[in-house]
Amino acid sequence: MSKRQTTSAGAPVPTNETSKTAGARGPVLLEDYQLIEKLAHQNRERIPERAVHAKGWGLQGTFTVTHDITKYTRAKLFSEIGKQTEVLSRWSTVAGEQGAADAERDVRGFSLKFYTEEGNWDMVGNNTPIFFVRDAYKFPDFIRTQKRHPQTNLRSPEAMFDFWAGQPESVHQVTILMSDRGIPKNPAHMHGYGSHTFSMWNEAGERHWVKFHFRCQQPIENHTNEEAKKLIGETRESFQEDLWTMISEGRFPKWTLFIQVMKEGEEDRFPFNPFDLTKVWPHADYPLIEVGELEMHTLPENYFQMVENAAYSPSNVVPGIGFSPDKMLQARIFSYADAHRYRLGTHYEALPANAPKAPVAHYHKDGAMRFFRNDTGNPDAYYEPNQYEDAPRADPSVQEPPLKIDAEAYRYPQEVTEDDFVQPRALYLEVLDDDARKRLHQNMAGAMGPCSDAVKERWYAVLERVHPDYARGVREAAESAPALPVTPDTPAKAAE
Ligand code: NDP
Ligand code: HEM
């Protein structure tokens, strides 16, 4: 039986189709409040899209512990083998807007919200183990080069390669982006990485530095540029469609969680800065330790409520998991919650996608849209310290062990050194085979096709530092490519 339709204030409505007019031909009366409200609500249906990672796809699922890592962490979600925790995932492209095509060449976001019994742990990673830059000052500029040119309103390869050429440490990530893995078939066929170095601390207060790897159990599958071009011509929503089909058919994608672990203190003996986000920890030195299995099995009933409203933040850690000195991570701890307060509002953590399964008790009150209980459970306990036994109290037992920092505050320049080319070189020479290298050359040459010669030459010089074959391969692919039509993507100032 249908429900009786009401206003948002709960009163039954006589019609949802016919305006109230003076006479059969109109005009409409101002007192037809339901019409006004309907139109006003429509005007407020959209919220700001994420400044980055605007296009996304999400599922709900379960994480199950398969191996004991309690010697590293006291985090309750890892407390025993077999323990299960609900998870909300959101995968995304970085640069495109909400309407962007899914099969674009781009890094993919890999966000997981674990609703643990001691609060939400958010793993806000990517499908790459590293990143383009290693100082947060450079992040807004980097993103600007990925978005639209202010005059042409087009994406600008000139800006992208100009920026990367000025940031040679980005070559590691650009190599991955231009390799076969730059266009995954869909989220089920790619790995996920926490990318930063994080920390874990155990019951005894011992800290280890940790990298998170979610390795997909489905085979790694990617699209070539040609396949993606054809696919985008047929559908812009290939990821969402694939996920929908997989879940509807009961083919639930799975990942195995591994960690790499470094004892606190060992970082000083590491050959480079282990908190540098442009570098991995080699597997041979820091082997993968298996932890558990992630299975994503449910399409959220309402996309807006669970995926668009999802507010992931690296600041969401739980006792037993912590940060590291990584400068980028430190900046992200601020940036995400700030973005959520703007995009979703002050009380974004109370929305269904974000509300912890753990009890919540804090002294924040009031504010726009305080739509849930506005006190601590005791109306007198609205400040602290207070005399009330039932009021929320901090728990010193969840205090993180102290981290020794003995250093001079300074803006330390991070010069580009030979170290920055060791890992891209290993990727290029040892991980990729001849065919994969050829495709890398062609993909990169294609992506930089519209760039000015000046920018191309600066980029070839960066590739040269990785390996002369890399620079030569991309140059040859660029020079043998058919000439591109002139685009409005001209560097106005540089050309003068
Ligand atoms: P390994 O040979 O143990 O690992 C190579 C890694 O590279 C594997 O995880 C592999 O994934 C992944 N890989 C293969 N092709 C690509 C690609 N096109 N883009 C991104 N990753 C790819 O070597 P090391 O640990 O010594 O690392 C060697 C180089 O591999 C590094 O310099 C780095 O560039 C890259 N790499 C390293 C990772 C790490 O955490 N150590 C993680 C990912 C990349 P798969 O197993 O699915 O084939
Ligand atoms: C989204 C900032 C680096 C992964 C975002 C958002 C901001 C942001 C503001 C939008 C949040 C929202 O509106 O919901 C930054 C800053 C960075 C940085 C300031 C560097 C200093 C990174 C890195 C990674 C990453 C290194 C991966 C390792 C993501 C992901 C999302 C995202 C996956 C989408 C989250 C979601 O699914 O909702 N970032 N970011 N970011 N970022 Fe970053």
C-alpha cells in the first residue's frame, strides 16, 4: 500500500501535480507554498563536488583478520583472527569532475572507512604506492595543473609537464601513471596503497613504522589508450557499471591486506628518508606481512547518502594506528576535515556514511544542522571539568607512546638527488618488460603531444636522469607520432 504523501513538516498534501492558480489559466498564487518549496529544494540538491577526486564509486563490505599482528598494534580491529569490521569504500579519479568518464588515464583514489569498535579508521590512499610531490606547499599547484586552464577551460598538458619538469621527483609517479596501470579496467582490478608511512603501536607502547598494501585478488587488468577511447565513446560510466554487474551477479571483489614494517629507530639506518612519499620501501628489504582480507559485497542503497556524503580523512586513526613525520601526511591531517566542514557542514561526522559504529561522546555542541542529540547525555555536563559521573571522560590509556624529536625548526629544502631516480629506474628497467616500456613511451609521448618544445626538452632531461633509453624512447615515440592539430592549449606568456 502506498504511503500518504506529506510536506516536509508532516502535513498531508492534496496534490503533487497541480499549481494553485487564480483562474484555470493562472497566474499562480504565492500561497502555493508546496510549489515554492519543491522548486527551492531542487535548487539545493547539489552540494559542492570534491575539489579533487570528484568522480567516485563506492561499495560496502567486510574486513576479516586472517593473521595475528597484535605484536605491532593494539588496534581493536586487528585484535584476533576471524574478527570482522564493516567497511565503506570509495574509489575515484583525481582530476576529472563529477561527470568525467571513468576510463580516463589518471591515478585512482582508494579510500576505505573501517567502522571499528574504537572509532573510524580511514585509509585514504591511491592505487599507486607513491605520489608526485613530497611537500604540501606543492599540492595545490600540482592540482591546478590537472584541472582546467583559466582561459581555455581545457585540460592543459603544457601545464602538467611544465610542473612535472620543475619537480623531477615526480617522475616516479608519472612513470606509473603513463604505464599500463594508468587506466585500470575498474577498481576491482587494481591494488590500493596507504602510500604514506604510518605507524602502529602495541600494548607495550612500542612503535613501528608501517606501509599498507591492499593487493587485489582479481588479476590486474588495464585498458590501453585505444581501448579506453573506444569505451568512453560507448559509456562514460564503465566503472560504476562493472561494479554494479559484479555485485548483482554475486562476484564480490576481494583484496588481501599486507603491511610492511620497520622498527622505530631503524629509520635512521635507511638509505633514504623512509617518510618520503615519492619512494617505496623495496619488498626485498621490507617483505609484505599478511594481515587480512577485504571483501566488498554490497552496493549502497543510496549513492548520495553513502558515497557522495562519505567524508574520508587521514586524521581518522584509532588507538594502535598513528601518523608518521611524513610532511605530506601531516598536511593531509588538516586538509580533509577542513574540506568536509565546507562541503558537508559542521556535523559531517554524524551523517550515515560517516557515523561511527562506536559510541560517540564529545563536548562539541550547537552549530548548523545539529540534527542529533545536542548534549553529552547529561544536560548539565556541557563543559569540562565538571562534577558529573556520567559525563564523557578522556581515557589516558589510549595515549600514543611519545615520539622523540630532537631537531631544529627550519624550512629544510628537499633537493632533488640521484636517490630520486633509483626507484623509477628500477621500475623502468627491472619491473617493466620491453613491451611495457614501449607502451610507456607511447603513452607518455601521446600525453605530452600538445606541449611546447621547451617543456618537452625539459621533461626529456628529467627522463634522461632515470635512464637514457627512457628519454630516447619517449622522444622517438613523440617524433614519430602524427602531428597533432593545433589546440588552444598554447602557453600564452611563454610564447610571447
Ligand atoms: P618488486 O619486484 O618486489 O615489486 C614490483 C612491484 O611493482 C610489484 O608490486 C608490482 O605489482 C608493481 N608493478 C608492476 N608493474 C607496475 C606498474 N606499471 N606500475 C606500478 N607498479 C607496478 O620490486 P621492489 O619492491 O624492489 O620495487 C621495484 C620498483 O617497483 C619500485 O622502485 C617501484 O617503482 C615499483 N613498486 C614497488 C612497490 C613496493 O611497495 N615495493 C609497489 C609498487 C610498485 P604486481 O605484484 O601486481 O605485479
Ligand atoms: C581527496 C587534499 C594528497 C588521496 C582530497 C580532498 C582534499 C585533498 C581537500 C577532497 C576531500 C573531500 O572534499 O571529501 C589533499 C592534500 C594533499 C593530498 C592537501 C597533500 C598535501 C593525497 C595523497 C593521496 C590522496 C598523497 C593518496 C595517497 C585522496 C583520496 C581522496 C582525496 C583517495 C578522495 C577521498 C574520497 O574518496 O572521498 N584530497 N590530498 N590525497 N585525496 Fe587527497
